[in-house]
Amino acid sequence: EKEMTQKEQVLQHLKKNGTITSWDAIIEYGITRLSGVIYKLKKDGYKITTKTIVKRKGERTITFAEYRLRND
């Protein structure tokens, strides 16, 4: 059975869950450069939007991207 590429893993995740974050990609697939994979998918013609999420953790502010696959 052929290993899925990072692009295939991310695309499948987006189709199944609607969104993906870098945390999802690291935990579930070991992908540390999600933005690079998203860039390649966009180049392939997939419509993916980026939303910046900001979370406060006490004194710290955590900012990360949430990618969403558009099906229009």
C-alpha cells in the first residue's frame, strides 16, 4: 500500500474536516511546514482560505493559521 504524500494527507483532512491548523498537521501527520503544503495545493488549483486565529493563554498570545477548503 502506497504511503500518502503530505499533499494527499492535508487534502483528505480538509475534505473530511473542513479545516486544518498547523497543530492538527503536526499531531496527526507529523507535518511541520503546513504552509508549504497549502501553497502547493493552491498552486494545483484548490481554493483554500486562511484565517488567523488569536488565542490568549494567560500572559501569552498564540497566533496561528486555520486553513479552509472552499468548494465553490
